[in-house]
Amino acid sequence: MVMTIFALFLIGAKWMVRFAAATVIAVSAIISQVSASFAIGFSGSYDPANWTFLNTGASTNGSVDPSSAPSSITLTGGSSGYGSGATNYTVVVATSGTWSFDWNYSSTDISNYDTANFLLNGSPTFLATNNSQGGSSVSIPVNLGDTIGFQVFSADNSYGPGVLTVSNFMAPEVEVPFEFSPGLGLLLLGGGWGAVNLRQFVKRRSFVNLQDLAERDSNSKFKLLQE
């Protein structure tokens, strides 16, 4: 019976060691695995520092205000007094996925002299003029290396600028490895160390006790022979 109990202890310790090893392997697999993610707001790969601001047209004097980032940015078109031009704000997509945003546009100009657009690889897509102010949600599939952005175009750079505010920005982010917690690492290390030492302890104790049982058995037989 005693030998059976110690044998069970040895088996249990062996499985504890295997469990600890399997846990370490599983966590290692998780660490090496990467998962797609999204930048929420103007952050990460889409932090304002990574965007390119550009006025086109000799007289365009537009500007960008990223002070409300990461929640929003505001792009203001030109109003220099003459000529046409565009105010662009662009960034390169970090990986393939879906790009989405909300927008709000206003202008004091008349007719279609000032327009708001979003840009995909340099091509503008109409969002609004001063006659169709307001906000709406936009979602566009994009690929790694695409250039995305926003534009305020002015046909005359007069009568006040167009103002485009972009919020709820989301874009595919570079794949991020699983972050290994130092606390988890210590826990796994401690568990593995404990399992190994438990197995060795039980093994030593079982060997000692088996020796003791053998000696007792020999002594008992010797006493019976003497009697």
C-alpha cells in the first residue's frame, strides 16, 4: 500500500512537471503569435507626428490643428484671397484592413467653391461643400502601403476657408506581439521550479521510505529465523 501511494505521488509530480512545461510552451506560442489591431484615434502609426501636411497652389495658406488628437484633428483650407489650391493631410497605411472616421465640415463661402474630400492614394473623394455641411461615418478598405488622408479644396481662396474636423478615426495598425508580463513569467518560472523540486522531493522521500521498508522487512524475517 505504501509503495502504491508513493508511486502515485511520483506520477502526480511527473504530470505537474509536464503541465508546467506545457504551460511554458503555450505561453511561448502566444508570445510568438501576432494579432491584427486597430489604431483608435490619431495614435500609434497614425499619430499626428507621422502625417504629412501640404498646401498646393501658390497662394493656399491652409493649416492643420492636431491639438485635440488623438480624439480629433481639424483641417482648415486656404483663404489667401486669390487662386485655387488644396490643403492636404496624409499618412501611409501601416497594414491592410479598414479605415473609418466621422467628419464635420463647414464653410462661409457660397456654392461649391470650397469642398471637403478624403484622399486615397492621392485621389480625392467628395465629402461635402458649404451647401452640404454636416457629419457622417465613412468606412474604406485599404491595403498596406496605401496613402490615406483628408483635403480641403478652395477654388478661389476667398470668402473664408472650409473647415473639416475628423473624429472617431480608426485605421489598421501594425501587428502587435503579445506582451509578456514579467509577473506571469515569474509565476510560470516559480511553478515549473516548484513542480520539478516536488518531484525530486517525492522521489527522494519514496526512495528513503522504500529502503526503510526493505530494512524493516529484512529485520522481521531475521527475527523470525532467530525465533
